[in-house]
Amino acid sequence: MNLIFQISQEYLIEISMINSNFLIELKKLRESSKYAVAQGNSSNLDSFKEYLHIERPVEQKLKDIIINTSTCTNAQLLLVCGNVGDGKSHILSYLNGIIPDKMQHFVIHNDATESHNPNETSNDTLFRLLNGFKDDNIKTSKDKIILAINLGTLSKFLEERGDEFNTLQEYVDKNKILENTLSEEKNFDREQNIQHVNFTDYHLYSLSEDGAVSKTISSLFEKLVSDSKDNSIYQAYINYKEQYSGKYYCPILYNYEFLFNSNNRNIITQLIIKSVIKSKEIISVRTLLNYIYDIIVPFELATLSNEEYTQKIEKIEPNAYLALLVPNYLFEHAELSKIFEKISELDPCNSRKEDVDSILLKLANTEKPTVLYEEHIDSTYIQSLKALDTLLANVSREETSKLFIRLNFFSNYTKVNYLQDTTYKEYIEWLYHYNNGNISYIQKIYNLVILAIKKWNGDTKSDNKVIIKIGRQQNKYRIFKEVTPLPYFKKKNAVNQQLIHRFKQEFSLEFDITLVNRLKVDIDYSLFILLKKIANGYRPNKKDNNDYVYFVQTINKITNHKSATSALYIDEVNVGKSIDYKFSKQMFDGYTFELI
């Protein structure tokens, strides 16, 4: 069944022309668009890029260093480090426009992966560029250079040419620029010849007491739907909307208007943040804008000509129409990009709750599904789906249920507890306090890890014993050993930042093995989930041991410490009864095997 009324050919041509303007403006968001890439060595931001620009904490940090170093009389090398597409060039281009009097003091090398000469490598170009910062020249040089460089390129350069750049190598090592750690921020020192800003220390989101928030994502969404005269996308939308007059069903129009609702924008923002935390993917602003384009303009429609687009919409079926709308489209296209892939794993349809199942049972047995929709879902979502009765009457029960679950998620996410992910909220809460140096939360994460170490191979029902795996799996006996993991951490004063912009996305813990030997272990979100499950009685399986082999290795190193002198306890598998035997080394020589 077609959704729309008969439309005159003249009207279709008129809609096609106007619609093309709307789509042309939206295409500015795509990575392949000429609007996506900035040149850091000049101010080349057009009005649309300037409108979308959002000041990030890393930009303010970079701006302050540029202002300070511009007045130094000694040589200054400013390393702007990071990963591909994280906005280094965009910010440098923006700063060229707002502080040109400061930027003019520097030579800006924007892409350290390129060479200036077809007969030399990028490292050859860097070697020439940084001549003033060789060990022999750095004290007499007056060069001022801003070098935007990816961490991999910096590592490769130092590996190949570092013998003449020991000062640079020492600076990189001292500030842990190439390490997966967070160095202590220091005040600007004009006597130093090298400064840096590491974009990887900053993230797409910040930590607050109320959870993870992202000014970058939320501001981008807000700017894209703002009725500002500077928002060319919205102005094109207004023209299209005036001609449209509700005469046919347009998925792109629905998707754009879906983002008008601040609650919808906030939920999509939270889904993006959660996908970043879960996957540890680095999402650039460029990639983010591309993602926003993809959820507004489904890929099935993106490549159509104006005429093809109009014809497709004119004949669209209810199931095809619903599949192209944001609440469904978000979760059903893992093949499009890493963000889509990770967000598809957060589909509320994957996490069935008893509260929802009871409603779905009614949906499966009613002739009027719209009534149930109206009972549980906010009216704004119902009204935006014109002729909902007609739509639901022409799709399968499965599609009706999926749409209900997803609209219910958007409508009630902040209102009902059963839609909340308590483990995720706890992880963010602990991470916030950990990065603030709150000793009670540092103790919590250490206690959780110690408990998991003791229970990983099974629960001994004893505070200080773990099960040791020896030889092939035993069914009759279990071998225990006393283990007391010793946390190591340097106590620091609590920071108490209300909003943390620069932080580690995981917990980094250390355990003492000997006076000179410590074990480091990182606890990311996925491992945190597993540790919480173990604390609640879950027993890790073979897949868990393979997925977290580095953590298993940490457990083995801790439990094998002092193996030559530690006593072993042999327990016959008889649930509820105490340990049966003890095998220990005597003080001077020999061993003792005794019944306990």
C-alpha cells in the first residue's frame, strides 16, 4: 500500500527542486564533502564551518600555549599531537583566524605524513624542518614551529632520526606522550624549547558527577537544528517545509525534525558516548558529522537523483518508511560505520525487560496497537508519525513490537528505572571519582579487582585463598593457595573538579610483587562488567579467559608469587565442608603433608 495521496506532476517537480536544496545543505556534513577538511596553516574556514565551530578544552589549552610561546625569544617547537581526524587542522585553521598576530610568528607544518619533495620521504621533510631543534642547534636557534603530528608518525621519526634529537626524545619520554597514560599537567615554562598539546588526553565527552556529558556532541546537534539565520541547513529546511505542506511521507524530513526534540538529541548523544566508552573507538568531529548526516539521510536515499528520490517517496511502503526513521535506523545498520556498529549493540530490543514484555504480549493480541502506543509513549512521538493506525495496520507484528520498544526507549529513558543501565552508570561514577583522586572510589576499584582475582577460578569461600589450576582439570580435588594482593598507589590530594575534560578512560592499577617489581593492569568498561558479574557469583568461561588473557596473566603472576615457599591446601570436592589437607615446606628442609 502506498502511503501518500496522488500528487500532480507539476507539484513533484517543484518538490524535487526544493528538496535538492535541502539535501545539498545536508551534504555539507559528509566526510567526502569539501567542507569537511580544514588547512591548519591558514584561516580557510567558510561561514558554515565557522558557524559549526565549538570551542573545546583542548583548543583553549593550545591557544594559551601559542600566545605564551609567541613572545619567547628562544627556539620554540610546539607539538600538536593526536590521531587522524581529531580536529588538529580545524582548530589551527580557526586560531589562524582569531589570533593571526600570534600565529604569524610560527611556521606551521600541518601534515607530518607528507613530504615537500617527491624525492624525499615525510621523515626527510621533518628532518629538514626541525633542523633548528637538533641537539647541536637547539640552544642557538630562533625557530618557532607548530608541528601537527600523529603519534605514530612522531614515534617513527624518533625511531629513525632520534639520534640527533635527544632533547626532543627526552621531552617526549618525560611527558609520556607516546604512552597510554596521563602525564601531570605543568605550568608553562618559557625557558623550555619544546611544548606540547596531546589531543589524545582529551575526549569527545567529559566526566561529571551526574554522568558523562558532551558539549561537543550536544552543541553540534543543537547548531544543526537551530533556527539561526546562520544555519543554512535549517533555512533550506524551512523552504522545503513550506512547500511540503504534509502532502507526502518523507523520511529525511521526519529524521531532521526528530532532532528538534532536545530529549532525542540527548539520548543519541548518550548512545554515542556509551559506544565510545564501550569500544574505546576514537571518534573525530569529522566522523561525528558524517554520522549525523547518515542518520538524517539514509544511505538508500543518499545517492538518488532528485527525480528518483521523489518517485521513491511517492511509492514508499509502510514497512520501508518505518525502517528509514531514526528510532529504527539507528540500531539496524551496523555495516555503515564503527559508530553504527557499536550503537546497534545498544539496541533496546536486545535487552528485554519484564515491564516491556507484558506490553508486547498485549500488542501481539490486540487489533488496535495504536491504543497501547498512546498509553505508554509520549504524544509527541505519536503525533510525529502521521496516520500511525494506517502504518501499524500494514506492517508485521514483529515490526510493530520493535517500533514500540524503540519509541518507548526514547520517550521514557530518563523516566523509568528499567531502561537504565546501572552497571554503566556505576562505571562512569567510579571513573569520575577515580580521576578526581577520591580515595574511597580508588579503594572500591581495587577491592573489586582483588575479589575477582580470588574468585576467577572459583569461589573458595575463604577471604585469602584462591584456586590454583595444576595440570589437567580435577573433578575430585581442588588446590588452594593463600594470596594477598597488595595494591600500590601514590596517594594524591583530591582534585574535586566538577567537570573533568582531561582524563583516562579506564582505571590503571598497580600491585606490589616485590620491592622493585610491580604489576600494572588496566580495567576498561568491558572488563569492569565482567568483574562485577564475578563479584555476584559468575564463573568466567573459556571465552572470558581468551578475551581477557592479559588479566588472567596478571592473576597468574600474583598467585604464583612465592610459589616455592607458600603452602598449598587440598580440598576434596564436598560442598559445605572445610579444607581437608595442607602441603607445606618446612623451615629448614623437606615438606609436610597433613590432615587439617
